[in-house]
Amino acid sequence: MTASLSRSSDMPTLFDSHRLGELTLPNRVVMAPMTRVRAAAGGLATPSMAAYYAQRATAGLIVSEGVQPSLIGQSNPGTPGLHTDEQVASWRPVTAAVHTNGGRIFAQLMHGGRVSHPDTTGMQPVGPSAVAAAGDVFTPSGPRPAPVPRALETSEVPEHARSYAEAARRAIDAGFDGVELHGANGYLISQFLSSNANLRTDRYGGSVTNRIRFAVEAVSGVVDAVGAARTGIRLSPGAGFWGVEETDVPELYSALLAELARLEIAYVHFEATADDDVLIALRRAWPGALIMNPVLPMGPKQTDRAEADRWLGLGADLISFGRAFIANPDLVERLRVGVPLAPVDEATYYQGGDDGYLTYSTYQYAA
């Protein structure tokens, strides 16, 4: 069943301003986090990354690509980090370029957990349990089967929850306006939420209360470190990425949202990985700001103006666009004017270099 609402005159538009935490966003268009594997050796941000994000600074908010909070948390080769002083210094020109162009940018903190490989990090990946992810993971020598992770000891789990807070402090030092914890798509937080990747029998596994504990501890630590107004989280209810299953999606996410509401974080960022009815019920259960990504990540459909408007009508406060922002650095204006969106070249997503990264142009608008 798909719900829908007709637009009323008092319904917000994509181009209305919105207060998010301590920020006033000039519009409700969010650039979604997207891995582009353009970082330099050592997980350093680059001048090309500064140009890429600055080109898209007309977004109400930019959420960066996934940034690893620790070396063992790195999922893919070529991704940036926020766990060394050198990485912090490398990000400062990026955030400065966005701010110079009038934008706002949050860092997405992404611990890959079991979705990693020793060829990438030099270490055996860790996870809630010794259960391998489904499929191949990216390595410096190409795709390789996901290895069996080492199950974290109970005493080790808080250290990995704290890694998000430590990275959040570094993010603010690097000039980011806030951080988004990556709790979606089968990565570490999602693995703890899972009913098949998490087979633990301690305080972090089994019941819904226990399976949400890691997420709550990670978010709570970030709130303590940088403040609730600078903290968001991305979630993908029932997504199934990397073989993660959740058998009790409404109960699981309602319980998680209740705990997050107590922390008064700036926003929750949903992906459209469950039926509308489930997502709408979760929207009603969440009292704070909601960013909605209206299409399935990596699915056949891209978010367009009609789908964005539909979700604003269903209660979302902001709408995130992924692939459309890759090929359209001026996406906000294209949506406002109603001109066609340029197609994206999927072959350049992860190839490195500036081609397909800095080479998309803005639309030639009539004077």
C-alpha cells in the first residue's frame, strides 16, 4: 500500500528555509552522502574534494561521503578518515571552500565493521558476531569475498562506540558544521541492529533493547562530544544490504527513535528501504527533523522533484538527493527552474581522478 497526500498551500516547498539544529538552511535540498573514493594515501582529503563539495554548496546541507572514525573502521580503499591530525588538517580546506561558497557541511562518520578486508586495513575486520557479510567487498586489488569478522568482546564494544565521538570532535576541529552517524546500509551500527549479523547473548544482542544499545551509546557519545544540535544519524529500516536482516523493523526502529528523541539530536535521515506505511509510521514516532531520501540507494530510480514534493507532503522536513547531485552541481537551481537534470556516468563513480568528479557543468540558463 502506498500513501499519498495532495499538496496544500501551507505545505513547505523544497525552496523554503528550515532551521536545523543551530543552522538556518536556505532550502530543504540535502546532498546525500556518497562514496567517491578520491582520498589520497593515508585517508587524506584533497584539493579536488574541496572543489567537488564547493561546487555543490547551494544545497541546504551537504552530508559528506562516509569518513572512517578509525583505521579498523575503514570499509573501502580510497576513502577519507578523521582519526589522525593529518586527516583533520586535510579537511580544513574542504570545509573552508564550502563555507566560502555559502554552504554548510556535515561529516558522515562510517565504521564499516565486517564490511572490510585485511588487504584494505591490514587488520581482520570486527563485528558484533563472527558472521561474514554477503557478497564481495572492495579491496586495493579488486573485489574479494567478505571475510569472517572477529566478534568483539563485550569489553571492546564501548571503544568502537566511542570512536564516533572522537571522530566527531576531530570533524568540528576540521571545520564541519556537524556530523551524521552512518547507521544504515549494513555497516557497523546496522550490524548491531540486525537479527542475523548480531548473534550476541550479552547486553548488546538478543532483545530489541540490547540490539539498539550500540547505536544509542554511539549517538550519546557524539552528543556529549559536540552537542545534540550538531548530531544526526542515517538509518535504512529493513534494507538488507550486505546480507543484514531485521525481522522486527517497526518495533526495532520505534524503540531506537524513542531513545534518540531523548537525546534531542538535530535530525534522523531515512532511506526509502521499507514500505511507505512503515516509514510514515516511523515519521510519526519521531518528533524531530526528518531528512528523507525517497529512493532505494543504488536502485534504478533517481529522486526527482515529484518524489521530493510527495515526501514533503508526507511529513519530511528535508529531502536528500544522491546521484542527481553528482551530475548536477547546480541541482538546487535546476529543480527550482524546472530544467532537465544531466545524466550521471556510473562508470566514473569510483574510478578516481577528476573525470566524472569535477567535469560536470552547470546548466546554461537564459539571461
